[in-house]
Amino acid sequence: MISYIAKQNGELKKVESLDQATWVNVYPPFEHGELDALSTKMDIPLDFITDSLDVDERSRFEKEDSSTLILINSPILNEEGKDSEAIYITVPIGIILTAGHIVTVSSAENPVLDKFYESRVKNFDPADKNMFVLQIFEQNVYRFLECLKKLNLKRNLIEQELYNSSRSAELQQLLRIEKSLVYFVSSLSTNELLKMKIKRTDLLRIGNEEPYADLFEDIIIDNSQALEMSNVYTNILSGTMEAYASIISNNLNVIIHRLTIVTIILLVPSMVAGFYGMNLDYLPFKSFKLAFPLIILISIVLGFGVVYYFSRKK
């Protein structure tokens, strides 16, 4: 789906043609040949668009003729929802800068771009391309921080359930969170390297413009903070999973230990009953009238004797 967008009379509106637009937003589904037509119409390399749709692409920038591609990874909710998959995954957002337009490309509807599309970002004007790029960087970092807080809250809730549990379902949920954090650490690391390289090469040509440079510096700091949080949460989660795996194993050992003691206690009376169940002539108390209650009494006494023995041994 290709949307042509422009800001008219202070409001963001969809327009019908490329000539009226300043921002072109691209995401699936596409009609046959639609991407080729867009590439030809805007005179941008087709691989700039296709690379942006590849979920395995790493953060980077590339220049060719009059077009510049910036790829930055962004977190989205994993729609598969399988118990074995990560809660969040990261996909690239492609930002293509041309002489008169800015093109954003994503392999799925992205919450970061949706904020711009729904006019939820202050002072947003797609005609100011450099500010638009910086605002995408900024909102992307905020999205990472928001997802990290949700994952940490979910981890705390699972830990409370797991504390007195012997089930593995909670550990599977923690594993999903850990997989999400692995995606975040990898993406935030490459995003940070990309931003540092953009700053060093002055790709956006904002080095002499103090408001832009200050904003970019703040974005790099926020990205570093998000990366540090991801590393801390990953380390905490790894230690937590190991600790609770040991707790679950210990709980099972305690249960098995108790069942073993109960089995031994019941085994002694069962042995007595088993002996007197034999069809032999020389069994003690064979002719005694109170043999049955006496044998029951002996079994009970032996059972309590075993209980007393185990209680002394703790």
C-alpha cells in the first residue's frame, strides 16, 4: 500500500498524486508491479525499497545518485503469538531521502510511523526532511523504551506467579521475554552504530544547525540508555531463569522426598499384612481368637515407629 501525504493548512492529509505529496509511506500489501512503478516514478533504486522490506536487514545507510537510504530497526509486536516465539521482534524502517520527497518503507504497519500518520508527534512537518528523520529516530527510541517497560512489568508478574509454582509454563513465558530482549539488544546496538556514523559523516548536514545537532545528541543518549536497559534486563532475566529453574527442581525434589517417606511408612504395615496373607501352617497367632486385631495393632505400631524414626532424623 502506497500513501501520498502532505501537510495542508496545518493538517496532515492524504493526497492523490506524488506531485502534491512531501511524504510517501509504503507498506504491504502491494499490487503487482507497484514497487517497480514507484521506483521508476521517483527515480530511486528498487533495491532501496526491497531492502527495507527484508526483516533481516541490519541498520545502515547508503547513497546512490541523488537518493539516500537510511535503515533503522524498530520493535513491533510479534503477530504469530506462538508460545515458543518472542513477544516482540524488530523489523527495519527504510527512510529514503530524495530531492523533493521523503519515503518511508516498512514490512508491516509500524507503531512508530503510525504516530506520524495520526498526527501524534508535535511540530511534525514532512516537508522538513532532516527534522522528520530525527523525529523518526526519536520516536523509535521511545518505542523501544516503552516495550522494555512492558517486558519488565510482564517479567515481574510472571516471577510472582513462578515463586510458588512447579510448572514450566511461566519459564516458557520468561524465555519469550528473553528472546525479545535479544532482538532489542542486537537492534539497539546496530542503531547506535548507525547514528554515530551519521553524526560522524554529517550525512544529514545538520552539524552547523544547533537545534538539530542538540536533538540528535539527545537521541543518541536515549538510544544508549535503552541499550543499557536491555542489557540489564537480559542479565537479570538470565539469572532469574536459572534461579527459578533450580527452585522448581528443588520443589519437585521435596515432593518426591515426601512421597518416598509416605511409601516407606505404608510399606511396613503392608509387609506384615503380606506375611499373614500366606497360606502356611506355622504362622504365629494362627489359633488365637484376637489374632486379626492384634496383627492390625502391630502394623499400626510399626507404622508409627517408622514415622517416629523419620521425625527424629528430620
